[in-house]
Amino acid sequence: MKTHLTRPRKGGAAKRRRQNDQKKRLITLGIDEEKVQKMNPREVLTMLKYPAKIKKD
């Protein structure tokens, strides 16, 4: 077989679902919903890495 096999990319719908789930987790941890909606996905991920360090406003 001469063709290269590549792994399939993650889909856009699955990515959106993961990001929405992560935002919901931050909201349940006590962060303001409006503040979470303004955050970019990378900020959400870094906050979820250490949930014990999240200071409730």
C-alpha cells in the first residue's frame, strides 16, 4: 500500500462541545458567567488545570 494513512482530525462540533463543557465547569466552580463568556478557550483551560487555586469573586 503506497498511500499514507493519517489520523482523522477532531471535528468542530466535538471541539465546541468540549469548550462549552469546560465553561460550565468554571461556572459551577463559582466564577461569574459573564466573565467566563469573555474568556478565550486557552484561559479557560489554564484555569481548569488548577481548580483549587480559583478565587471566588
